[in-house]
Amino acid sequence: MNSIILMLFGLFKIINSEDIMKINKTNTIITPTNSEDILLNSINQEPFFDNTTQRDIVAAVGRIAEFHCKVKNLGDKSVSWIRKRDLHILTIGVMTYTNDQRFQALRLDDTDEWVLKIVSVQPRDSGIYECQVSTEPKISQAYQLHVAVSKAKILANSELYFKSGSNINLTCIAQHAPNEPTYIYWYKDSELINNSDRGGISILTEYLTKQSKLEIANVLPSDSGNYTCIPSNSNSDSVFVHVIKNEHRAAMQHEHASTLHVPVTIIRIFGFYYINCMLIQIKILAIIQYLLQRLVYLLTTIKLKYFYNTKKKLNQQTTKNIRNDIICR
């Protein structure tokens, strides 16, 4: 009895088709969203969208963006993805119709979910994308992509040195991310640290503050390597960690309370600068010494000339006096 009433109700609604759907100026059906119309679409076996998927997407430059479109009662119809700004058909079904290899079409196994995937998102990818079903007239659902320029930052120098047996403490922050990250992963080289079997690893992620802290206890030389922080909505950042046994071979550097390691290049620059300073000082001292020698020579010459002139005048005066005495006699 209930099924007969439901069928009669559906037929009544079909006759008044203006209540089922509205057609926009481009002859594209705007799909109904209320549960009554969805029920009727299901009865009539017409394709319709499941509006439970996220349609406002935010992705960081260089990351992956995915649009999920769920279509019920698809039947023999096809699903296409269209870029709104230039009406370019990107995909039909799982076939790609663009030379840009970053765009991929996927259908999740045994589901009614169609995915448009954009790898290595760029700012030019921002805009509206449509999931379109090949009904007559066509129905479509719009998705908005926002591309944010954000880079994670590990709060440390690019190269870190730790003594064997000490603890590594690293903090990664994605402060310029457009929203809270859904995850922040840590990698050592190409290995996901979250799934490491090493033990002694602690990862504390605070999504509200967009930061994650990695602590590794009792490090060994085998813990040396490239450590990378990858938030879901930001580009990654990396530091290289050296774990050494002999503390006299290099300075030990920790994030909060350790001695700052001076790179070899800085030591070389400082040494070169120091040597140049020493050479300059030696040159200055040599110049001063030369000037002093010239001054002494000049003073000696002046003194000798004065002594010679004085003696000459004295002799002349003595000779003159002797002559005067002889004349007087």
C-alpha cells in the first residue's frame, strides 16, 4: 500500500516538473537538494548529485588538489570535468583530454565517486571546476579551488649536529597556511617517521597552531639523515642532521639549549679575514717602522748640518778675532 502511494505521489510531482528542477540560462539543470526531490530522482532513475562532498578546496602551491563528485543513478551517462574559465573539457570518464599531465581522472572502485586530481598545483589553477553529467539537458555541480602560497618552516638551521646519546628536538610550523592542516608528516630521507619501528620517537601535532614537534631520544649515528616536515596544505621544509660520537670533532647543536655549530665555510671565511687583518697589521707596522727610520735619519742629518754650520761659524769668528789682534799690534 505504501509503495502505491509513493508511486502516485511521484507521478503527481513529475507532472508538476517545475517543482523538480529549475533550468538556468545555459540550459544546465541545477540539481535539487532537498530530500524529497532526491527521493523522486532515485525513483525515476535519473542521475543526481550527492551533495555531501566538499566543494570549496584549498591547496598549497606544489601540492595535490582533489575534487570528489558523487553521482547517483548514473546509468549509461558519463561524468566530465570542465574548467570554467575557458570551458576546457579536462576529462570524460577516466580519459584525460588535456596536454597538461598534472590533471588525472579517477573513479574510486565500486563507488559512484568521480575524482579530478591536480598534481603540483600552481596559482594559475585557481578558479571554478564543474563536474558535469551527460544528461539532456546536462546537469553540473561547481567546485572552487583556492591556491595558497605557503611553505613550512623547521625552526632550526639547515644543518644540525648532535652528540650520540642526546635527544633530537625539531619544531615545524606552517604559519602561512590558509587553514588548519589535516596532517603534518615527518620523513627521515624517504621513510615516514610516523610509521617508524625505531622506538623512542614522539610526535606532537597541534593543528590549531599549525605546528608539529618531533623528538627522538638517544640518537645514534644511524639517525643521521635528511629530516623533512610536510603539512597537508604547505610546501615542505628540510634540515640535515649529523649524529657524531666524538664531541671534539664538531659543536653539538640542539634546538633550545646547545652550542651553535659554526659551518666550515664560516671558519674558513673567518680565518681568511683574520689572516688578511694580520697581514694588514704587519704592513702598517712596517710602514710605521720605515717612517720612524726616515724621521731619525732626517733628524740626524739636520743635527749634523747644524753642528757643522755652528763649528764653521765659530772657526770663522776665531780667525777674524786673530786677524784683528794682529792688526792692532
